[in-house]
Amino acid sequence: MYLDYWGFEKFPFDNVPDPDFFYASEPHKEGLTRLIYAVKRGKGCALLSGDIGCGKTTLSRVFMERILGERLDIGIVSNPCSNSTEFLKDVLYQFGISDAPDTKVNIIHVLQKKLIENMNVGKKTLLIVDEAQLLSDETFEEIRLLLNFQLSDRFLIMIFFVGQPEVFDKIRKNEPLKQRIAIKYSLRPFNLGETKDYILFRQKKAGGNGNLFSEDAIETIYEHSEGLPRKINHLCDLAFFVGFGNKAKMISSGIVEDIIDDGTVF
Ligand SMILES: Nc1ncnc2c1ncn2[C@@H]1O[C@H](COP(=O)(O)OP(=O)(O)O)[C@@H](O)[C@H]1O
Ligand SMILES: [Mg+2]
């Protein structure tokens, strides 16, 4: 593959939410600060939204790394089922309980017991629900009820919703839940300057020896990707692949335009 040809130790533009490759753009930094604040202050509920591919899952991974020092038990539901009983079973599973009872009432009892156990050993409990726009209205209501587990001065469980912008419309329909959201943040795509910094940053992180993209190539990538990191990665990775095939010395806008015209990327 192209690693040696371009002088990288790792693939610079793999589409995985790897915290090592995290580029702290202004919006990502701000989102991170708010999530960390929410957890440190024991806020009941937070919401991180943004378009597909703008970096929500990556940000939640980085967030987990940053709060490692806190006494926290974290469960992550990444692909929530719309059925509320199945969802609650998944929540238990993510907190390490695999033999969930069948009825909703019993599942909730087991969960409540877990929350109290955590509290007794001085741990906060945090549930992160990724792709939260997939949750049904019924499941949102079930989650709201979970937030009722609280002591006079704090919640027994904190919940972070991560999802596409439609998640707002869903939560808006549930007024009591909406009122529980103490922190919310919408990630925006990168602007041109951030796209450039991002492309430079990832090449460096991958062990590269400087920037291999022309200014024009970066502008074309920005226009086509609309500043969405997942699309930027896809284009840059293909550009290296095609450039390697052509024995190019760097990535020109011609290479990027050919890839776009080919229809290989959306
Ligand atoms: N701030 C960032 N720093 C480095 N890479 C990022 C960043 N944001 C997104 N990415 C990259 O873009 C890809 C898509 O991001 P992801 O977090 O999966 O988006 P979302 O969850 O919003 O759909 C990730 O796999 C990651 O490689
Ligand atoms: Mg995601």
C-alpha cells in the first residue's frame, strides 16, 4: 500500500474514532469542555449533536479518555434499539450485567441496585447513548424516568445523548426531559482554515514529513467535503492511493478533482 511511498508510519486518514488522531478544533474543544463540565458538576443530562461525520463519536471517545481519573462507571449504548425493554437490557449489559430479567420493572430494579452500589463505593454512573436520534419516544420517556433516581443533592445516573440534529426534535416533544438537559452543544463542520490544519495535523500524527497537499487540493477537498471530517478522510485517503498509483510527488487539486468526478466519493 501507499504507506512507505508517502513516508507514513500509519494510515493518516483512517475513518475510525481514534483519540490519538484527535484534532482539537475550536468546536471540538468547546464540546469537550462542556461535556467535562457536565460530568464534573454531576449534571443530569447533556446533549451533543451534529451532522453525520462531523466527529461526535470521536469526541465522546476523547471525552472518556480525559475523564479517566474521575470515579465513574460508564456504559455506552452505541446503536440503540427502538424497543424500550430491549434498550434497557442493553443498558444493563453495558454496565456489566448480562443476565437481565425479562420484564421492564425487574430490569429497572436491577439497574437501580447497580446505581446504588456505585454510589456506595463513591462512583458516579454515566450512560452515553450514541445515535440517540434512533430512540423511540417511548424510550426517551423511559430514560427520563431513570433520571428520577436521585438523592436530594445529586442524580444517581447521568445521561449523555449524542446524535444527529433530529435528536432535538425528538427531545423537544418530551418537555420534562427537555428541561433536564443542562448542557447542550452542536458540533459544526470545519471551516477552510480548520480543514487545512486538520489535514496537516493528521499527516504529522501518522509520522509524515510535512504537508503533501497543495493549497488548491485542500480547497477542493474543503468544498466537496463541506468540512465534514469523515468526508475529508475519505477524499484524502483516496488521493494518497491514486497519487501512489500515478507516482505523483504530491497531491494536486487535479488528483482530488479526478476522484470526485469518478463518483467514487459522495
Ligand atoms: N476532531 C477530530 N479529530 C480527528 N479526527 C476526527 C475528528 N472529528 C472527526 N474525526 C474523524 O472523522 C471520522 C468521523 O467522525 P465520527 O466521530 O465518527 O462522526 P459522527 O459520530 O459525528 O458521525 C472519525 O472516524 C474520525 O476519524
Ligand atoms: Mg457517530
